Amino acid sequence: MSDTDKKLTVCVAGGAGFIGSHICKRLKDEGHTVVSADWKKCQYFEDSEYCDKFYLVDLRVLENQKIVLRVATGFSTWLLTWVAWVSFSLTIL
């Protein structure tokens, strides 16, 4: 199996939003295992359409981040779509 054929397990924090859910769907369509974590359910797709596992957690809460990190231990890749939200929040403080 070449590196381009290698399938990953990917956790997308903020995966239920517009950008995150479309990233998840693209990765899932390419055959990767996708885990999504967000504070709300996706309004664009059913869970099974865009991810293999969905965690309904508010990642702004430290304890929830710890839960997801425990679940994500060993994942090959993390895509953090909520980083933009954090950056925006810090600029308005």
C-alpha cells in the first residue's frame, strides 16, 4: 500500500459547522474514518453521511476537550476548524 492509498482516522473539531461538515464529508467520501466533535448537530447532513462517529460536546469547556482528546488518542490527523472561532473571539475581547 502506498502512502497515497493509506486511509486515516481523522477527528474534526467543529465538524458540524458548514466548513467542518464539508471537510468531514470529503474525507469520508475518500474512504477515511471520520470522527466529528461539535456543540451542535449538523444541519447540512445526517451523521452517517458525513462522519463515522459524532460527539455532541462543547469544546469551549476544558473537560469536554479532555474527553475528546482521550477518544482521539492515536488518531493520525486533527483538523481544527474551530481555531478561527477562537481567533475571532480573542480579537473582540
